[in-house]
Amino acid sequence: MSHAVCNSCAYYEDHAVQAAAQLSDAGLCRVNPPVAPKEEGRGVWPTVQKTDWCGKYATLFAAE
């Protein structure tokens, strides 16, 4: 399943707006709620590389 990578997942957002540096091969994973690091007051989504993968890969959003 080499195609089941972050950049083809329904929960991937193709820009790293919350990363310290803008990375061309990174984006945000929005499969879970954001987490608030102790040193910051606002939540952030994990920054992932386009070629990363996890067990929650989805091509479509779950029905509401």
C-alpha cells in the first residue's frame, strides 16, 4: 500500500501554517483534534511530511 501516504489522505492539509519553518514537503494532519503544547496557549495539529503514513488513512471523510 505505497499510495496510502499523508498527501493522498482526506485529513491532510497541504501547508504547514503552524510550523516554525515553511517546508515544501510538509502539511498538517487533521485526523485528530489539535493538541495544546504546555508552552503555548493554542492548539496545533501535527506537522507531517507528504510521504508519512499512519493507520488512520482515509480517502473520504467519515459520514456525519
